[in-house]
Amino acid sequence: MGSVTVDLERAERFGLADAKARLSDLVATVERTGEACIIMRYGRPAVCITPLPEEHVAPTRRARGMLSAFADDNKRELESGAFERAMAVKHGNVA
């Protein structure tokens, strides 16, 4: 298992309420930048969100969810724009 080094001085800090409100954004930022962030509770550091070492990160797939293993390019092409087509059928072509 790999280890993660965290520079606690440079890590961005967020209050608990702010982190709760934008947890998805925080996780995406940590994933993208590789920089850790610290969540504060009552003004003190409580937890640290760090990216996983590369050997533990699963490869990115375009399809998501439980059925992602069954998705292929043909099915993705069929689903492309399905929502827009359904709304056009339901509500007519509104420009």
C-alpha cells in the first residue's frame, strides 16, 4: 500500500458547514489537483481529505453506475440526447 504525504501548512482549509455544502466540489478538486484539504471543526483541524495513491485509483469510465460494465459505444450513441428528444416529444419543439 502506498503512502500519501500531506503538506499541512499549504493545504486549503474549509469550515465544516462549508465543506458539507460543497463536498462533491472538494472531492473533485482534491482528485484533480492532488492537493489535500483540511476540514475544520470549531476552528480546529478535524479531518484531512487526500487523494488516493495512483495504484489504488480505478480507471475512469464514461458510463457510471451498476450497469457501466455493460455499456458500449453503440449504447452510448443511442442514449446520446435521449433526454432532449423525450422533452421535445413531451413539450414540442420549444425554441
